[in-house]
Amino acid sequence: MNAHDVDVITCLELTPFHVITAADDTFIKIYDHQGNFLKTLKGHDGGVWALKYNAESNQLITAGTDRTIRIWDLNKFVCTHVFMGHTSTVRCLDLTDTEEYGRVIVSGSRDSNVLVWKLPSNDKLTDSIDGNIDDNEPITLPMLDRNKYYVGTLKGHTDSVRSMSVHKDILVTGSYDGTCRIWDLKQMKCITVLKGHGNRVYAVCFDHVRQKIFSTSTDFRIFVWDLRIDRNYSYKDFDNNRQLTYNRPAMILNGHAGLVGLLELKGDILCSAAADGSVKGWDVNDYKVLFQYYHDGTVPTSSFWFDENFLILGSESQFTICDLRTGKQLHHELLKDADNIWGIKANGDRVYAAIVQDHCSKLAVLDFSNKVEREGYINYDSNVNGGLCVDEDYMMERRGKTFLRLLEDWEADHRPNILNHIISLDTNILMDHPTSDEEYANWDRDADGHSS
């Protein structure tokens, strides 16, 4: 069986052509949308902790504990470039289109720095000195000053860069030093420091439309930073040669009772998930709670996916699909044998989940396109674990609208096909899952045992 050889899938990505998983075993696995294994990408010397897909060129960018950035051509399933420069684990990365440098990679590391790189093309001949290129070997660029793709280093954080969010030339980072920073990639400098969190910053989201930043730490709260509040400072002032400091947020969103480790913004909905098993959807215009869900037993929420109509949740021994248009839980038992759900992606009529079952990591593909009746199916809408609450005005607004085809007009006496009976990744469990706030905060560690 094509498998990872470690316990947890660290990354799950869905592209127009593939499903991609990565793990601490150094490997990257490629599957088609039906879950059929296609290829293993080899090259990293350590666990892969971050990856991003570039749709325009069908490239995959990966990074992890070996401190390198690797660029892969998914047309040929080969690594084309290896960038070196970080001195510790690369924990996060992203892609953005800049005015000065075009498409760039931004990578954040435990070395407290953010490095910026131009995204190379799939054509390695442009980097050849004598025209001789080995298609099976990547171009390795170990020296920053000799790497033509290296743009610069953003210095300012004093601890691990844990998360980032970027739009065009504006990059927001969150660090274990307790601060968030706003960087101007055109000037390659920090322009604003956001202080106020008493401890490590775990997640950041940059809402460029409303000029707001959302950040979370270990204090169970979500900070809202409004860049328009100061009359002497507005979004247009980013080109001025100055650095501002915000000592407190404009607003604090309360309601979670555990570490808020997951944060995602889609449109005008901010979704947050915490170690107490709660998931909340906030309207970023007025901060009204549009929907909220509590896992049974208050186990930490380890993954979620949502759009305007549906919410899919994963945690220890629980996988739940909710219809936000009706306020009902559609399914709670599809992956009832899973010990934990580490990642969720959805597209059209399929849901992809990275799970742990019987001490093995697996990729579950749930296909809702061919609805099959199952005799004796239990209607879980009225008999479920956990609790869902959806704002009535929001339900009325969403009824009759379709954001994705996923589960459209789903009937309670039907269930999806589970393709290939769940594709096994055959990975053994070597650690216990977090069951408390303290364990949840300490779980996110590198292979060498240091907090990442």
C-alpha cells in the first residue's frame, strides 16, 4: 500500500487535478480525485510542515523541518528547485502577487525570520550556466547572495513565526513572541506591530477588504485589529516611511473556552475552532455569531471546512456535516470508526478527510454524487451528539441559494459512497492526541521535539 510511515498527516491540499498529503516521514503523496494513488514526491530530509499550490503554473511549494523550500512541477511530478536560507524549521508559507517582484513565496520559520523568494518557472533551462540540465535533479541554491530568486529577509520577530496571511504587497505574520507584524513587501520592511496578546500567537487572518486583522493566542480570545481606527493612519499610509505600534485591539471576540488554534476567513464569515470543541462562524461586518457548534465531550476541534451553506467538522472520534441553511446536522456517523480527523477539504460532490483509524493514517474520500439508499439508515437530525445553533436570519438568507453543489438537496435516507473503502496510508500512531488546553498548545512540535 502506498503509505506515509508516520502517524499524522500534517498537510492536506486539494487542487483542480489532485489530492495531496504530506507528513513527517519526508514524503508527499499525490492522488487523483477518486483517491487513486499516483505518485510519491521524494526529496525532503525532514517532515513536511507547510505546502502551497500555485494554480497558474501547476506548481507545488513545500517546506518543513529540513529548513528548505522546494518547488515541484506537478506536470512531471519532479522537484525543479531547492532554496536554502532558513536556519530552522519552516512552519508556514504562502504565495502572493507583488507589484515589484511578481509572484513570490513568503516563508516563516522557527528562526524568527520571514524570507521572500521569487517563484521560478518550471523551465530549469533559465537557470542553467552551460545548458546542461538533469531533468531528474533539482537546481539547488544554497547561498542567498547567489540565488537570483531571493528577494530579502524580513527581520523583527524574536520567536518562531507560526502563521501568516497575505494580500498582494501586504503580509501579516503571527509569532510566538506574542506579536503580529504587518510588512510591506514593496519596501521589504515592517510597517506596523500589533501588541496585546499575552502569549504565543497561533493564527492570523488579514481581511484586506475591510482593513482588519484577526489573531488568536492561548487566552481563548480572538483579537480584532481595525487599521482604520487611528485618524492619522489609514490603509493608504502604507507607503509612508514609518512603523506604527498598536498596543491593544479594536475589539475582542469572546465565546470560546479553549485555545483557538484554527481561524479561516471566507467572504464575510470568519470561522474559528478551539480546544474546547467549539466552532463559531462570525459575521465580520457586525461580529454577530451566525452559527456555532459544540462537539460532544468538548474534545478539541482538529479540523473544519465550511462555505456559506455547509459546515464540516472533525475531532477525536467525531466527524459531523451540518447544513447551515436549515440548522440541521446531516451526518454524524459516516466516519464513526475514525480515531481523529486531521484535515478536511471539499469540492463539488466529494469530501476528503485525513483521518486516523486503528492506529493508521488514512485518506477518506466521501462521494455524494451517486446517492445510494441504505436499508435501515438512521436519521441523525433528531438524535445526534454535540450541538448546533444557527442564527434564524442567516438560515432564511441562505435558503434557496447555492454556493457549492456539495450535498445539494440531500435526503436523510441516502448516504455517500466511501470510495475505495477509505484509502489507507498505513501510518502507526506514536503519540496520544491532545485532550486538554495545555496538551493542545504543546502538541504542535517538530520532529526534534521543539515547539514549532
